[in-house]
Amino acid sequence: MKQSNITVDIVLDENKVPQSIEWIATDSTADMKQKAKSMMLAFWDGADKTALRIDLWTKDMMVDEMADFYYQTMMGMADTYLRATQQQELVDDMKNFAKEFYKKFRATQINQTK
């Protein structure tokens, strides 16, 4: 059996707000820590049937970057759900929601710059 590790290092300021997020994985092709402005980590607790989540972002994460991050995460989650379940109709619904979310975000950005 092979073991793989993912290490996440987070530097916090005096108010416990992330200043920096870096990660490295033993099976990654990258040989150095990778920087990130935001992260989402989720675990499924099968005994309690609950999701345990850690969502963090740094001070320099811009709102438009957060919208891109959420859009791409939702689309990726839909792809994963399809591979796991073959439920194409539900996946289409998830992707349509993600597209509508992003479209509405962009509309708010345009309205704010007027």
C-alpha cells in the first residue's frame, strides 16, 4: 500500500486572517510549495453523515477571483459527480446553476462600474 501526503501551510495575521496559503503534495510533479490565494477542503464523515469543511482565503483574494474560483469549483464538482454517479441530468442542473451564478456575478460587476 502506498501513502501520499498533502501538506498545507497557512500563515495567519494577528486577527487570524490568512496572510498566505502554500501547499505541496508528495505525488505532485511540482517539487516546490505552491502558492494559493484561496482553498476549499471537504471531508465526508460517514458515521455522522456530515461534510466537514475548511474554506480559507487570503486578504489579497479579489472578489472577481472568488467568483472565478467558485464557478470553476462548482463545474469541477459536477464533473466529479458525473464520474461517480453517471447522473447526467443532475450534473447538467449543477452546471447550469454554476453558469447562471457566474452570469449574475458578471452582471453585478458591470452594474457597479457604471
